[in-house]
Amino acid sequence: MFQNLKPLPPDAIIGVMALFREDDNPNKVDLSVGVYQDDNGSTPILEAVRIAEQQILQEQSTKSYVGIAGNIGFNKRMEMMLFGESHPALKAGRISSVQTPGGSGGLCVAGHCVVRAKPDARVWLSDPSWPNHLPLLRLSGLNLEQYSYYDYENHCINFEAMTEKFNTLGSGDLVLLHGCCHNPCGADLSQDQWNFLVSLFKKRGIVPFIDLAYQGLSEGLEEDAYGARLMAEQLDEVIVVTSCSKNLGLYRERVGMISLISKDVEQAKAAQSNLGNVARGIYSMPPDHGAAVAGRVLSDQKLHQLWVEELGEMRMRLNAFRKLFVEKMEERNASRDFSFIAQERGMFSFLGLSREQVIRLREEFHVYMVESSRINIAGLNKSNIDYVADSIVAVL
């Protein structure tokens, strides 16, 4: 049987990371990795997380299953962080949630729920989008399409082309939107654009499918949830998938959640039962530790305040290095304008380099990024930013 399986090409990012590991040049720089890094190039354990883990280690008395919906306390705290404690949909009992193994698990559960509810549904992904959106959602049997999102030439959202496509969609079509910190381009929807979209979606019966994996890393916890909260308040049906990998640094713990916003309480009850049933059939029960840690951080006043401060430092570092990168390129009189980098948010941006330029950076200067020229801003630090700027200018 297995002789029928053919070798597949490596994941693009994993392949670049492998090349980086094999490089013994002392000046090498990895801008491909998809995790937050500090000035030392480390992905730290947040102090709030460390304290919560120590507390749980002392208190926990069992390793029994947590149940299909996961850690209920975690789910409630996440709902409050995501939607706000006084959100109308939350107060009306319209939100159904289950803990999932990371945001990826949430996307998988969402895909299967959509197929169950509307087998012929179409889900529209942004061009570009996180590369794993396509295979994760395709596995559920969804019909996937793409809409224009990013203007590669002008380094901004192509909102006109985007809304032109949305005006052709039918009732029940789903549109996947990045809640903030768009991966891979870093170009986020403004509040005015969210306001426009909610009216358009209401008019055409489009269901928003929001991936909010970076809440708190763009402008702030409240600001970054603007679009999701708006859609959940004004539309009958919304899907929101969120993750604790980035804002709590719980990458390897696989902590996420999916929330379905339904028209009323009765539909929400049906949605909750189906979320649990789908999850049961995919992974049976979610892991406990990461959600227990996140739930503790979100519920303990002192730990929550400490985490908010740490998250703020991460956000400020990313935004500061965006501005610093632009300044370094301007100091070197780069032949191209990189000012758009400072306007974008989150960990990722496209540099707008050709494949040949990316390969030159890797082979001649040992600066690594994926061939689309998407870089992780968090890979920049005080010890490498000048070298990176010099290298990029050399290949322009």
C-alpha cells in the first residue's frame, strides 16, 4: 500500500529553516521563522506564563480528560477577551465555543462544521493568505476560492478589487478575513474598511470567517478585536478562530478556540453540540496544559496585568523595528521606497524582492527568507539590522 505514496516537496518555510541550520556562516540571519523573537533571537517564555505554570504544577491533582469542549474557564475568559465582557452577542447567549489544538485545530473544526451545515458552501481566501489555510480547509471538503487582497506593486490593500469581488458573492458564501496582523503581508483593514464590509456582508448575506491569531500584537487587545466584535454584533452568523500561540507565546502547547456566532440562543445550542461532535470525531479531546495556563493568566488579576505589560513590550518592539528598518534603508539611500513597512503591523511583511534577489541574499549574504520575500520583523535585532540593510541594498 505505502509504495503508492510519492515523496512530496518540503514546506517552503521549513525548507528555508533547514538551509539556515546547515549554514555555518557566523553572520547568517533567519527572517523566515514564524515565531516571535526577542533581541537575543530567542522565543521567550513569558513571565506571566511561567508563574501560572508553577501555580498549576503545585495545585493540579489529576491528568484526566478535560471534556470535549475543553477547559470551560479558558473558553469563557477567551470569549471575554475576544468580544468584550458586555458584547451584545455574548450577553444574548449567541456565542458557542470549544477549545481546540491551536488555531489550526479551530480552522479544521470550523471547516467540518461549515460542510455539515452547507455542503456546497464556498470559502473565499485572501490572496495572499497564510499558506496553511488552504490545506487545512481543503481537508474538510470545502470549496475554496480566492479574492484579491494585496496590491504587490503599491504595497497596500487592494480594497476596490476586494469589494468588487464581494459584490458578486451569494448568500451563505464565507469570506476568510485576518482579524489583524495579516500573515503574510502585514497590511490590515482599517476600522472604516471593517465598517464598510459589515454593511456589504449584511446586504449580500455573506458570512465572515475571521482568523484572529495575533490579538494584541498590532495596536492593542481592544483595537485588534474591532472587526470581529463589529461583525459579531451586526451579523446573524460569524465564525471566529483564535490562538494563544503568539500573544501568550504558547506555540508548542497548541492552544486555540473556535467560536460560532448564531442568530439566536436555540441556534447557538445546536451549534455548540455540533462543534463538540465534530471535535470528538477529529481529535476526541483537546490538550489541557496550555489552556489551563492561558486560563490562569486571563483570570488572575496580577498575572493578567503582567501579561498585558509583556504583550505591550512585544508589540512595541515589532513596531519599533519596522520604523528602524525603514530608517536604515533611507540612511543607505536605497533605490526603492520601503516606508510601507512602518505602516504595516504584526510580524510579517513582503519586501517586494524578486526570487533572484532572495536567492542572492541567501547565497551571497546568508540572509534567509522565503522566496516571496516575506520576512519576519521579529527576526531583526540590534546586532543584525545593519547587516540586513546592507545586504538588501546590495541586491537591489
